Amino acid sequence: GRHSWLRARMGLVCPSHIDDVSVVPGKEELGQKEKDLNTMSEAKSKVDFKGHEWVRKYVDLEAGRVKPDLVEEYLHELFKKRIAVLDGAMGTMIQGYKLEEQDFRGERFKEHKHPLKGNNDILVLTRPDVISAIHEKYYRAGADICETNTFNGTSIAQSDYHMEPIVYDLNVEAVKVARKAASKLTKEQPWK
């Protein structure tokens, strides 16, 4: 839909070319989290996209993202070549964390007069670690694109919790959390 395309335009795309992509020498070297920028620059030249060479043009490995001015072109090219995988249900993944009322409130909303448990979208503000971890799980499972955690990111939906004033902050933070997860995975596994 329109919102998914907008998210992609904002850079929420993590290249995930799993098929026959490899790295020379050894994926474990690039997967280490302690890589500094010099090592990433060296690794960038060692990435072998085997049959997916077209991806190299679009990916900025140091920034961990598709180059912003090439996102639309990248998506068109990707869709011509194969089926892209979108992430799955966010709500069921959140349920697996067994979160309580205080998780939804955090410090920012601890004095809010109405219950917030079940307002999954607010977690980008109160438990961004949970939402980021879910995005990362989807990317590691093979997703090419993850949507933001904003299923109820409208004033109408937030009125159920008397949280209409936070809609803008909620949507902006959701983009930041998703972008950070996409960048992290692209940096860790640029061959995907």
C-alpha cells in the first residue's frame, strides 16, 4: 500500500539476497560486531554478490542502507528479478514477550490516567529494544522489507488509549527504530 511504499522511500529497506551470495574470505569475518570503519571499508571490497552484482550499485555498506536517492530504482529492479519478502505479524511477535502494563507506560507515560497495555505501537517509545529485536528477527529470517510498528499509529486508533497527542512522535520514532534495525543488519550481513 501507500504507506509501505513511503516507508521504503524513507530508507527502510534491508537488502537480503540470500540465495547464492557469499563473502570472500569467510562470512564470520564480516559478521563480527566490533568492526570499525576501516575494516568495513576493506570488507566492502571483498563482498561477492555472485549473480546479484546489480545490488552493489544500490547499497551503501558503510551507512548500512540502500542509497536514499536510489531506493525507488532499487525496488523496481528487485521486483523485476524476484519476489521480495515482507516481514510478518508484529502483534503476535510482541505477545511472545509477555509485556506488562509498565512496559507500555515506561517513564514517559507512568502517570497516564488510562491503561496502556495492548497499545503495541507505543512500544517504539517505551520499549524500542523489543520492537528493534523483532525487526532484526524478521531480517535474519529472510525479510527484504520490514514495515514500521505503526498499525495503530493514527489519532483515531490512539483515542482508545487517550493518546492522540503522541501520534506524530510515535510515527517518527517507529521509523527511526525500523531504520536502525535495517542498518544494523545491512552492516552485519551486507552479502544478504
